[in-house]
Amino acid sequence: MPSFSDLLAAIYEYRVLVAAASVAVVLVAVVVAWRAGWLAALRRKPRLAGALLVAALVVGVPVTWYAASPLFIRTELVEPPLAAVSAAPAPTTAPGSQLDPSLQPGASAPAASVPAPEPPAAARSGEFRGADDFHFGRGTATLLETAQGEWSLRFEDFSVRNGPDLFVYLSPDKDGYADGALEVARLKATDGSFNVPLPAGADPDRYRSVLIWCKQFSSLFAAATLEG
């Protein structure tokens, strides 16, 4: 028996047809109510008519806003690129040890040469592509090791069609969602360049693609195959 999430996924997949059918049903209902005299009866009972209108708005407005507002709402976030988190410690002198003559009282300390921290090496990266003509996606996703055993995704020049419940996933399949996919985090923004840390203990070698996935409707919006 199909689950509720399967029903939502089917509704979203055929959203245009469902929307057209819903409008047709409303129009037919209005015509039937008018011919049956229900509209005239409601005009004679304004309290009942008002209660029905409020009930329709309470249900219809939130559902419509939840499903349709992402089509025109955009968010943007720009974060600095990831950098190495470790640096060589400054040299220290143990108590009682012989001081360098150049550091005797009155002598100027030589300028220390501290190498600039290296950025983390890119493990794998890929270009985003939309799931279809409606669900566009572009930009790059790069998997980076920022410290020993700590990994993050760097999104660059990223843009995706907005949706009601978008998350970042890592999938063992190179093209889309598959069993064993890892939920990384809720998508921070529809546009920009930003960083998404992987959960502690995540093994990046298990995954072959980065997904933008709508949890509510179990729908793929964009994917980037990791290569390198």
C-alpha cells in the first residue's frame, strides 16, 4: 500500500495536472452550487457562508503558500572559502634554558617567518545539473578535508530552483538518490557560495554525488557527480 510520502511525491510529480484539475473541480462545484440554489441559500445565511469561507482560507492559504511560494522566493549566502584549521605552533623556550644571544636584553628579536596556512586539498568535485527542465541547478560542489577526519562541502557559484523542504544529501549513486544516502544538512540558500560541514564520522569515500533533495515530496532538484 502506498505511503503518505509516496502520495505527496506523486502529487508533486504531476503538480501541473493536479493544479489544473483542482481549478476545474472548483469551477464545476461553483456551477453546480449556483444551479442547485446553494449560493442563494448561503446569501440568506451570511454566518454560515462566512464560516465556510474562513474554513476554506484556513486550509487553502497555508497549503498554497507552502507549495507555491518557493517558486518566487530566493535566498543568497556568500561565505569565505574554507581554510586549513591547523598551523605550526610558535617556538617556546623552556624555563632555565640558554637564551639565544640575539634575544638578550637590549637586542632586537629577529622577525619570525611563519608560513601561510595552506588551503585544504580538494578531494572530489562536480558540476550541478537540474533534475529536469523545471528543476534547474548549476554551480560546483567540492568535497574538502578541512582537518584530520573532518570534511565539508564547498558550494561555489551555486543556484537551484527553490522548493518547500530542500536538504543537501550525499548519495552512493552518481546520478541521484539511492538507498544509503546521507542527509547532510538543510540547504542554506538557493544562491551563493557557502560551506556545508559533513556530520561527524561520515565516510566521504562511500558517496559518489551531492544532491539537492526535497524531503517533503521525495523529489530530486539537482545533482553533482563527484569526480577526481
